[in-house]
Amino acid sequence: MKKLAVFIIFIISSVIYAQTGDEILQKLDKSRKYPMHSATASMVVESKGRETARMEYEFFYRENSNTGDKEQLMTFTKPSRLRGTAILAKGDNIWYYNNRSKRVRLLTKSAKKGSMMGTSFSYEDLDMEYVKDFSAEVLSENIDYYIVKIVPKEERSYSYIVSKVLKKNYIEEWLEYYDSNAILYKKLLLEDVRDVGGFWMEFKIEMLDVLRDKKTVVEIDENSLDFNVNFSDEDFSERGLKK
């Protein structure tokens, strides 16, 4: 009987993971704690293997020293019909500026779930602060990575995410998005990940719409990445969108 008890304790202890899901979320957020920077990127949309759209944009990022919010600004430069159109994400809020109509719109919760600029990304994909907005549990692990189930604390377009998190840098290799019926409908691949001045950053991102056979590929121009920038509050304001 004593041997059996010891065996049971051994089995139980063998599935206790080195870290909890929430501890991994903390490290994921920390790995994304980038300094202020700017870059240019291209975005290509393909449907059923055929290119349907190509865009280019400038990207600006900072963490607000007063609020602690991550602030992201995308300003489109190509094609000509989109030039000047911009998307601003600050904390839980996302604004969309249409350069043709000269109007700024604060997106509602339901609008955030919609396709961003006709791509496989949704607007809510811009708002990913793990510790604040998600809980997690470890499904499995080995010497190189964790498989983690990540559940949003508030309603989103997906019910949960399953992600492969690399232990060497706490960057996700991929994220799978599941709906309320546990059906996989989107998958995000983070590729060409490099150590840039002590910060791990992916230079290629693919979002696959599994159900519609559609994908969007984002590639950052490595020569455009600039950490020697200084943004003001005005640069990340509604009024700044119209510049």
C-alpha cells in the first residue's frame, strides 16, 4: 500500500509544470516590452492562392509613461487610395481614420471583431495585453517549449487560443484561434524572429484564415526599424491621426 501511495504521488507530481499559465503570460508580456520605435512594413492578402491586395504602412509604437498603455499607430502609404488612412490603438480603444472622408471613428466592441482593412486580421488582434486581458493554463511542455491555452477574460471573436511558446525567449511560434464550438478557424505564425539589440522581434507574420482559405502576410523592412525616435502625446492622439 505504501509503495502504491508513493507511485500515485509520483504520477501527480509528474504533471505539475515548471511554471503556471499566468506566469508564462507575464513573461510573454515582458518579452513584448519594446522600447519606442518605428518601422515600415508590407501587407499582402491572398485568397485561395491568389493575391487580392497589397498594402504598405508605417508603424509607430511606444509605451505611455503615464498610463502604462501600449500605443500603436499604423499609417498607410500604399496603395494611393489608402494613403493617409490610419489606425490608432491605445489601451482598450481603437480609432480608425479615413483620409478620404477626413473622419475619425472610435471602434465599438463589435466593430473590433471585424476584418482589419479586408485582411485576415481583426482589429482586436492589435489589443493583446496578456496579463490584463487573459488567463492561461499549461497543456503540455518539453525542454524547448510550452503549449498553453489562453482564454480571454471578456468576450472576443474567439473562445480561446492555443499557443506554442518558446522557452528560450518567450516568443510565440504560433497561435491557434478556436471558436465556441472548439473549431480552429485562424492560425498566426511568427517567423524570422531575431534578437535586435536585446529584444526579440519577428520580421514576418502570417495570419491564416483556415475556413476561408485566405491568408495575410506582413513583412517588416529590417532597414527601416528605428529605435532612435521620440514621440509625443500628440503623435498618438485623435487629432494626430489627421496629420
